[in-house]
Amino acid sequence: MAGIKAKGYSYSHDALGTTAIPGKVIAIDQRMRPYATEETLDLLADITTESIHKLQSLSRKGFFLMVEGAKIDYAGHSDCFPASVIEQLAFDRAVAAALRFADEDGETLVVVTADHETGGLTLLDGDLESGHILAVYNSDDHTPTVVPVFAYGPCSREFMGTYMNVEIPRTIKKLVTK
């Protein structure tokens, strides 16, 4: 903790309270440890919004924010379809929060992707009326499935096409240093 404070950071256990803390903050929020539930479905989106507000207060030149739906990967490794669904929904809400900010701001680029696919989830059948889905995982590991990249906002055209994922940070760096 002393090293963190020496570098000008405060520490918090509440990621939703960072805007009330002056200056730079590192927040480790234990509510993010378990899989999302119906009760915590908006937590990642709320933390995304809080982070955007905090970063806006710290910089007049703009900022870079990375939000990860990490437990989507965990759910794929454990072949757990309910966790895959709820984690994807939580991540979707976080992306929506970023897109709302981008729409309001007009100068924000939002890039959404994954570093890999995990589990090889295949939806075999479903019934819209009952809401039942037959889902099968063909692996408990990373797969070679190509993952999409979605971009929205200024310079989003820079993310079109098919390329190695190492090009994403290179493109972001190129855009930031323009």
C-alpha cells in the first residue's frame, strides 16, 4: 500500500465510489469475483460508467479505458452455459454504457473484441416459445475460432477486415499518437 500511495494513488475496495476520491485511484472490488447474477447484472456497466466519469475528471486530453468481461472466458473453460449467458449479458451492458458515453461525447472510439474464444460453444437447437436452448461445448480450452472486432465512433474504419489480434493495440497506439 505504501508504494501505491508514494506513486500518487489512493486505494479503494469500492469501484463505485472512485469519483468521490480525489486524484488517481486503484479499486479492487470483491463484488467482481463471483460470476454475475441477476442481482449483480449491472455491476460491470455501473463500474464502466463510474470509471468513465473518474477518467473524465482526471484528464482534459482524453483517456484510454479497457473493460474486460473476464468471466466469459472462465465460463467457457468450465463449460458452464448459464454462466456464459449471464456474463455475456453483463458485458453487453458495459458495452452499452461505453456506447452511450461515445454518443454523448462524439469524440470517443469504442472497440469491442476478445483475445480468443474458449469452449467452442455451439447452439444446436432451441425453442423460442419455451426459451430452452440446447448448447454444447466441444472443448474446455481456447479454440482457434476467429473472434470478431466491432468498432464504433471516430476512426472505427481502422478496424475493418481480418487481421491478427496483435494489430488491435498497434492500431490504437497509432490513433492515439496521431
